[in-house]
Amino acid sequence: MTVIRINLLPHRQLRRARQQRLFALLAVAVAGAAVAIIALGQAYLMNAKAHQDSRNAFLEAEIAKLDAQITEIRQFREKTDDLLARKQVVESLQSNRSESVRLFDELMRRVPDGLYLKSIRQTGDQIALTGYAQSSARVSTFMRALEAAPLFGAPVLVEVKAAQVGPLRVNEFSLNVGIDRTVREAEEGKTP
């Protein structure tokens, strides 16, 4: 006799349930792995950001120090430039201290009789002279005497006009003359 065997177990349903459990388990594992990867990535990014923030803070602190040093260097340079300017002024005053004595001495030697100076004004290498003369010929004589002096350059007559000083009629004049510094420098070079 042959026995027919019939499987009454629902093997298809069991296999489907097993596959669903396996799928759910794999889905949970994949989701867990994804969450873990995202959490690790987030932690890495946060760590990198914190590290970069600390580097930025360090750089900002160093930049602030350098800015302070640059300001200090700029102040030192300004002080140095100021001191050099003062030194140059002192040196020029020291080198020119005898010049005014020589200038007045030379002027007084060159002033002819009948002419006197009212004002002397020096601006750099130019001297503006104003005064009174008995005649315009005396002004011409004075100009020739200044031109002959080694300390002065060629004088330039600005104006001559008639004026009344008390009861006298005189010629008021104004002229400019340059100082020839090369003569003074040559004389200083000769002195030991």
C-alpha cells in the first residue's frame, strides 16, 4: 500500500515569516549602522570644527600681538624720524651759528655812506633788505659791493621809491640777495 504523505504544515507561510524577520533584522541593522555612521561623521565634523575654531582663535590672538608690535614699531619709527629731524636741526644750527655773525659783518662792511638798512629778513638762502639811501646811486653802489662779496650772490632790486623821512627826502629801496653757501663750505673744508 502506498501511503500518500501530505504536508499539512504551512511551509510557505513559515518561510515568508522567516524572510520578514530576516528583512526586519537586516533593516534594523542597516538603520543602526547608518545612525552610527552619521553619529561618527557628526562627531568627526564637530571635532574638526572645534579644532579649526581653536586654530582660528590662536591665529586671531597672534594677529592681535603682531598688530600691537606693528603699532609699537610704527611709534619707534616716528620717534626715530623725529629724533633724526631734531638732530638735523641741531646740526644745521651748529653749522650755521657763525653764519649770522659773518652775514652782519659782511653787510656792514658793504654799506656805503648815505645808506642805512631798515630791516633784514632771511628766508632760507635768501635775504630781503629794505632801507633808505640819499640817492639811487648809493643803492647801485651797495648792490655792486654785495655782488663783489664772496658770501653773497647777485642782488636783485625789487623797488626804489621816493620817501619822506622827517624833513629829509630819501629813496626807500628793497632788494633781495642770495647767500652763497658753497663759499662757506669751502672755507670750512680748509680749516683743520
